[in-house]
Amino acid sequence: MRKYGWNSFKDLIFRNPAVVEQDPHVDNGDENAERGNWSSKKDYILSMIGYAVGLGNIWRFPYLAYKNGGGAFLIPYFTMLVVAGIPLFFLESALGQFCSQGPINVWRAVPILQGVGVATVMVTLIVSIYYNVIIAYSLYYMFASMQFPLPWSDCFSWADSNCSSTPIVLCNISGVLTANWTQENNTCPSSNTIVIPVQSPSEQYWDRVALQKSSGLDETGPVVWHLALCLLLSSIIVAAALIRGIKSSGKVVYFTATFPYVVILILLVRGVTLEGARDGIEFYIGTQSNLTKLTEAQVWKDAATQTFYSLSIGWGGLMTLASYNNFHNNVFKDSFVVTLTNAGTSVLAGFAIFSILGHMAHVYKIPVQQVVKEGFGLAFIAYPDALSKLPVSPLWSILFFFMLLTVGLDSQFAGIEVLTTCLHDAFPETFKSKRALLTLTTCSVLYLLGLPCVTRAGIYWVTLMDQFVASWVLLFLVLLEVIGVSFIYGGNRFIKDIEMMLGHKNLLFWLWWRACWFFITPCIILVILGWAVVTFVPPTYGNVQYPAWGLALGWCMVAFILVWIPAVAVYRLIKAKGNPWKRLKSLCSPSDKWHPYLDVHRGERYSEERCRHRKNHKKNPEVDVNVISSSWL
């Protein structure tokens, strides 16, 4: 801390501009001027909601609910939210807020596991590459929606002979195939009916116009320039929103985090007024609910997996965003607000999605289950097809894809913030005054890395990265995270750290969190991780199989992420001093740099520990416990 004389002290009290300008701890009104803080609590809450509420809430949760028993699926989903989702969300947020550091430097608490933090950042790096491409898809469709009729509403000049808005049914009568056969008011016997497989206009538009999709990963083809330009626009929007870090992104999220709810409500009101909407909702969460599904282990596995991925646990973003909070912020209450809002958004989005899919099934006169899809199939094929059947269809289409754009941008903001925060924390002196340049460079690199994903084989690259990176790898990282905090650093010690921020809590308050962090949550993660590994199947895109070299590349991405864990641990062991046992012991103990960022928040507890640390260091000079530098390694 800077030493001040009486005159300087008076200047500080009366906010003398000259002194304020010199002192880094009183700049911009931030509690932590060196890293910065959120301008207000609303900035943080909206940023967390925007990060947690992603595309998975819109294009995955409704499908999982439909597949796993409808309304019955809410029972395992909210159960997993309580016993795993909220405890992990609270743990990650509290870690980041306590030390005001990103997902790498928080592992000063358990230096031997600092490779987990590096692996988390590598996951975020890869995900940010293809997530930016998905935002580009949304931008393209939003622009394409600004015409009437919608370009995918019928088989126009871009379609081939396999395109049809209605199924082609032929009748085999005496070896002669006849279309739409009727004779003397008799319909064709079902045994003689032949259904010719066709593609809907929206499916062909997605494949032939938007993606210009090739036959497989082997056929890369040229860059699809309209997607490359949309990718560039997406990168520019993200860079502009983050140019001043959380100071600028915290303002942008006032729109991007709230506008999706406006659109969801508009689509829901419009959807429930359509004919057939009731049938769609019945399949989603109504009387078609099947409680017997609760006896199937797959349902509980899907519920837990959706909880982890929907809340963005294990991606590093929660720690990063929380690290910009004031030290005494009530992170416990915030965790409940964000997690429950996220879950409610998933349920609400399902009603908006299924009401319009029910109308689509009514128009086509087919069962609802034949139009239900997930992922890209829902967002860019089924739902756009349904919207094209509505009056004033361009309006609803623009709203829908603008919603996807804002939802995607919020998550991308946090992903970029993870990368830039880790670099800033690793080299604070280098990047302190170059935050804008760091953000622009990061977005530019991600744009260049994303160019292969906007070639004609781009959708195969996006799917490959998503299936290999955003899968069981995250579960493994989260498991190490819980074990590291609860069993190596010490759950009780972590609780004392939280109490330094929140104030003292009674034993009954911590009883539930201890049960989750020590037993319930790790067991759930371990079971699901084992299940995911055992049941893992090589990814495909539709009916297209990946070549052997493509699958090998996918496993290389997994290895690139996980190799950091043993590599950093070995590096630390080599750099430490003493015999092997003392080296291991020192790396399983918090570094002397593990503490609240500002001296004023460290209190007697960490002061006493530092004194004891220094005394032990003098008694045992051969053991170098200061194994963590200000940078990562």
C-alpha cells in the first residue's frame, strides 16, 4: 500500500483530483482499480444471466423434455439443479470473487491442479471459435428474413427435384406407380402405398444456400463468402462490445440479456393463438407427460448433463465474471437468482417453441413428433419452416433470429472475457493499458481460426468440435475442480473464505453445501462421466460419417485440452524444492499468493497465515513454498 503524509491524506479524503489520478486504488470509483469492477450490480447479474442462458436453453431443453417424459422431465431436471447445478455455480462464483482472478490464477489455492484452469481456458478457446460461427448463421438468416416471401418458404430456383413442401405418395396398382391415386372414391390400400422421401424447402435452403454444404469433411471446398462476411460482422460486434472490458460489455447486456425474453414472450403469445398449438404443448409438457420415464437412468443423466451445460459450469466464465465483483458482494444470493432464471428461461422457451411446432404439425397434417428436432435442425430448419407458414412471416423470422443472435452474443462476450482476463492476469504490467488492443487481437485471431468453419465443409468442423470438446471433457474438469476445492484445499477452509465475503453463517446453513461439495455433487458427476465415456459414439452429421482422420483430429483436440493437467503438475514439481514428498505437499497447499486481491480485505486470518508461512519458511529453507509466480507458470 502507498504511504501518505498528512497533506496527501487530506487530499484523499476530499478527493483531490491530482491524488486520485496518481493512486491506482481510487480510480474510476472501483474498489479494485487495477483490474476494475462492475459499474453496478445489475451489470453483473445481467452478464451472468446472458452467459448462462444460451442456445442450449432454446434448441436443446425443449427437445430433452419432450423425449424424456414431457412434464415429468422437470422432476429430475430441478432435482439436479438443486443437488449439482446450484452448488457448482455457487462454488465457481465464490472462487472467482474471493481472489479476484480468472480461472487459471484461482488455482493458486491448489497449485498442483493449476493445469485444470489452463484446460478450462483451452475449452473456452475452441468453443469460442465455433460459437462465433453459429452467431454468423443467425446473422445470415436474420438478413435473409428481410424479404417476402421468405426464401425457404417454397422450392425456388435454388432447389432440386427432391424438394417438396408436401410428402410425395405414390400408389402401386398393377405395377404402375400413380401419384395422388383415387378411383371410384377409393383410396390406395396402405399395402400399395409408396412414400418417396423428399426434403422440405427449409432443409434444402439450409444445405444448398446457407451452408452450400459439401459431401463430407474430406471435401472442404471454397469459403462461403456470405458466411465469412457474417462471421466478420459478428467478430466486429463482439470486439466493439468488449473494447473497454466489463465497462462496455456491462452496458451492452442491458439489451442483449433482456431482449430475448421480449421475443420469447411475443412468440409465445403468437404461438398459443395458432391452431394446433395445444397439441404441441401437450407433447412438450402437458397430458402426454410420462411419469414412468423417471425409472429410466437415461432421463436422469440427460437432466444432469443439461443442467451442467446450460449453466455453463466448467467453462471458466463464471469465475471470470465473478472476479470483477466487489469483495463483499452477496454471491450466494446471486447464484440463486441466475440459476433459477436460467431454468425458468428453458421452460418458457419450450412453450414458445412447441406451440409453433404444434401449428406446423397441424398444417402438414402429421404427428408433432415428426417435426420435433434439436440443435441446428430446430433452429435453422424446423422452426424457420414453421414461421414461414405464419401471416407476416418475415416479422416473426426476424424476431426469432435476432433473439438467437443476442443469446449467442451474450455467451460469446463471456468466452472472450475469459481469454482476455487470463492474459491480463498473467501479464498485468504488459496489458494494463492495452485492454482494447488485447480484445481486438483476440477477436481477430478467433475470426481467422473460424474461417475453416465457413467453408463448404464448415458444418462438419463445427459439429466435430462441439461433440468432442463440449462433452464429457467438461465433466472431467468439473470433477477435478470439486475434488481440488473440497478435498485438497479443504471444504471447511473454503467455507471460511466465503464467510470473509458474506459474513458468518450458522452450521445449519453450511450443512447442505458441505453435503453437496463433499459427497452428492462429486458422486453425480462421477456417475454421469462414466456413463458418457462408456456410451460415447463417434459423432456424425445427419447420415454423414466422419473419416478416420477427422475422428483422430477430434481426439487430438481432447488430448490438447487434457494434457495441460499433468504437464503443469510435472512442471510445478520440477520447479519446487525439497524431496518429492515435500514438493508434493507444498503444491497441495495454497500458495502465499492465494488471498483476497486487496490488502484491506485480507483480515487477520490471512495475515496470521502469512506470518506462520514466513516462520515455517525460515525454519525449513530447503522447501520453497512460493511456487506460484504472478503469471501462470
